Amino acid sequence: MIYLIGGGVHCGKTSVAEKVTKTLGVSCLHIASLEAIILMLYTSPEQAREYFPKSWMRGPKHSNDALFGQHAPEEVTRALITQSRSMWNAIEIFIETETKMGRDVVVEDYHIHPEFVACCQEHFGMNAVRAVFLIRKDLEKIVSYMQQFPRKGDWLIERGPTNITNVAKMIVLFSEFIEREAEKYEMMCIRTDSDEYYKKIEEACHVLTKS
């Protein structure tokens, strides 16, 4: 079985992935790790600008300050969508390798879009793929959540409210994109900006692991 988890940043994808891998005892690919290898070893600066614009926008110091301080949320969102699509072939090869070895696998990150899931369903079979998308659309709740529950070493909190708001706007824009695509491909989105965050995480896990 192939378990795909997509959605916006700070929407709970990693939490769902960790719970599912623990429940099922399967491995998990966090796409950002694969992406970092491709960028570091096999991508020229010219290619990065075209295919990995989000990483290119971070500059030579890989700075989130450069990403969110110098670029509007709309621009960052477009860059995330382009960068996601640039990873699809690599992700599909990874999944195919795992399935040929008879292994179930969880794959998570913002790179997973409904269109990619539809391609996987066509390639591997409808019954071989389960997917869920986590989104947040309430700007004020996103800002409040990031302020109250910063990730370990989260650079946002040190940079003040402007950067937090810009990131939150990007999350809303990206979530709206995912929601439109999910409706187009008839796939499930779960909003995690409600007051029942942990209940929504459990709901997403159930969607993936139910018999």
C-alpha cells in the first residue's frame, strides 16, 4: 500500500506521517530529504532557478529571511507549486522501487498534490494508493498557532510578527490551491485550523489506515 500525505506547511502532515508509520510499522519518506540530495549533488544554479524556485529564492545562505522577507506570499506559493512538480518523477521512482520490493511506504510533504496522487492511482492502481490532504485557511488561527506552538528551533519566532504573517498568508494560499485541486480530483481535504486539531490529525490517520 502507498500512503500519500500532502497539504500546506504547518498543517500537520509530519504528525500524521509519524502516527501512521508507527501504527503500521512501515517506512516513511519526507520528500524534503530527497529534494536536498538532488539540489546539492545534481542541480546547477540555472536549473535550481527554473525547477526549484523556492530553494533558489532562499539564496546562497539558504535563508528563510530571504524567502519571506524579499518575496510576497503569492510568489512563494507559486514557487512551491513549481518546485513540487519538479520532484514528482523522483518520488514516483522511489515509490516504484519500494513497491517492487514488496514494501508499503508513507510519503509526505507539500510536494504531494491531488494531480500527483491521481497519476499514482493510474500507475499503481486505485486500490494501491491512499491519500489525504491537510490544509489551513484561517489566517488568524494560523498566526496564533505558530506563536503559541513554535517548532523546535523555529526561526519564525525570532523574526517577529511580519514574517509569521507572511508565512501564514502563504499557507492559506497554498491550502486554497490544494483544496481546488482536491475538489477537481475528488480527494479528501481535512482542515486542521479548527479548535480540534488533534482530533483532525486522528481523522486523517484513520482515513489512511482503515481496513
